[in-house]
Amino acid sequence: PRADSLDAHGNHADARWPRQNSLSMKEWDIPYDELKLFETIGTGRFGTVYRGSWHGAVAVKLLHVHSLSDHGVPLDTFKHEVATFRKTRHENLVLFMGACMKPPRLAIVTSLCKGMTLYTHIHIRKDKFNANRSVIIAQQISQGMGYLHARGIIHKDLKTKNIFLENGKVVITDFGLFSVTKLCFGNNARGDSLGIPPGWLCYLAAELVRALRPHASLHLPFSKATDVYAFGTVWYELLCGEYPFKGQPPEAIIWQVGKGVKQSLANMQASRDIKDILMLCWSYRASERPDFPSLLITLQKLPRKRLARSPSHPVHLSRSADS
Ligand code: ATP
């Protein structure tokens, strides 16, 4: 009988699986010539994202292949990550459409996200999200992340730059591609000697920070619990409009997080329940961090602040309550 057991990556452990896998992979193989590339949207550490067209508007992440091979990332790693990517279908996750897998043309094609990233909203435009809106956003992130984890996929790079807001709907991008797109920046001039790009450190749980070594991010112990830690930082950014440990040098952050010291919440204007979520997600011990389904339940139970008076709430009563 066909073994249906899944390995750590959520793939079938059946010995016959690789052959089937490579066959079905063809369905997702997009011939490079079929893609139309327009302007650059942005350049990340390992690839450039273009606005493109393939049966409609798409985003094309073109990987810098020479840098992959220069850093010893085999084509198989790329194919493996693409195989992971194509298993995802969820409202709050970017739609994977296919990939170009013939070197030197390696590209990942996804739906084009409209709207802006949470990073742009929070850190560039300085938009303020009230508690109710933050809760709704956090719920959607938890839903998307809960789904990923249920499929055995660890995001490894959850951050506000990878979360789009499209007319109020959360769309998470860039999941599971960490090994091919992020791992080889150790000697990148954009990072420091530990290969830490700005704005990355505050998403790293204590066990990741403690495992940081120059040029060795390939072996960082990412887990579902490290994704939950990163979610905690996103939650903090939503509520406070800035990164935790703001303005502190990397060494200071590494020392504190590695020892279990958290960003103080003393000056934060928020209810106990909201702060408790932060503290739980940032727990020093991975085993004490909640999982996304339980985070979702906690978020759903948070009392909503009544922003507008509803018709069922008579005005004279509210007045008397106010006075
Ligand atoms: P890093 O490499 O440090 O993670 P990054 O997240 O900015 O940086 P990329 O993920 O390569 O790098 O993204 C480059 C740019 O493309 C970003 O501005 C990102 O918001 C944008 N982008 C990525 N995916 C999409 C998409 N599906 N739709 C629209 N824009 C996208």
C-alpha cells in the first residue's frame, strides 16, 4: 500500500514519491519565454522581483543564479522549495502560480499583490492601526500561518515586509524560500559580520540568536515556534508603530534576546490581554510559545473597543455613562 507518511518537510516519505514528484513538477514549470517582465518592483538579497504578465498580472522573483551556485545552493534545494510552495492554497497566502526551473533562468511566479506591505504602512507612511484593526490583521496572519504550519511548512522569514494588506485582507508572501533566497548573504555588504541585515534581528527567537555564527545561517534551528516569535514582533510593530529594541546596536539586541531579556512594555498603551500575547510569543523557551490556532482563539476572545455607538446602544444611555 502507498505510504502516506510525511517527512519533516511535509513530503511523502514513499520511495516512489520523488519520481511522481518530478513528473507533477512539470505542471508548475513555466517556460521562461512565456513570461513578460516589466519594471522592477524591488531587489532583495537573492533575487529581483518584477511586475510581469503571464495569463494576467503576476510578480516574478528572478533569482540570481550565479550567486546561488557561488554559495553552494544546489538546484535541488530550489526545486524542493518550489515543491513546498505549490502545496499552499489559502486566502491569506500569496498565490503560487509556477516557476522557471531551467538554469540559468530560475524564477518564482506568484500573483501580484496589490496594496502595500505592513512595513510600508507602519514604518514609511507611519499609519496608525487602532487595537481593533490590529486584532483583525493579527487574526488573518494567524490563520495563514496556522495553515502553513498544518502543512508542515515553516515560514522562516515572517516580517512586516512580507505581509501585504490588500483592501484590508492580509496576504503573506515569501514563505519557505529562505534557503535559496536568504541563506547566502553571510558575506553580503548589506549585512554586518554576522550577516545580519537591518531589521531582521528583532524577529529572531532566542534559540536563533544564540545559534548565529558568521556565514552559517544555513543551519539555524528554525521551527514553528520561531515563526510564532516573529509573529510577536509583527504584533508589537502593529501596536507600537516601531521595531522592538529600536535604535539599539545589533550586539546589544543579541545579548539581551540571547539572555531572555525582552523589550519593555512599560510605556506601551495597551490592555493586559494584548501585552500577554506579546510576552507569550516572545517566551524564551520555545515550548512556552503558543501555536497559531491557540493564538487565533486568544485574539478572537479579546474584547473589542466600541468605536462607534451602535443603534442598539441608545445614545442617552451612553451619554449618561460618559457623564
Ligand atoms: P529581503 O530580501 O531582505 O527579504 P525584500 O523582502 O524587500 O528583502 P523581496 O522579497 O525580494 O525582498 O521583494 C522585493 C520587493 O518586491 C519588495 O518591495 C516586495 O514588497 C515586492 N514583492 C515581493 N513579492 C511581491 C508580490 N507577490 N507582489 C507585489 N510585490 C511583491
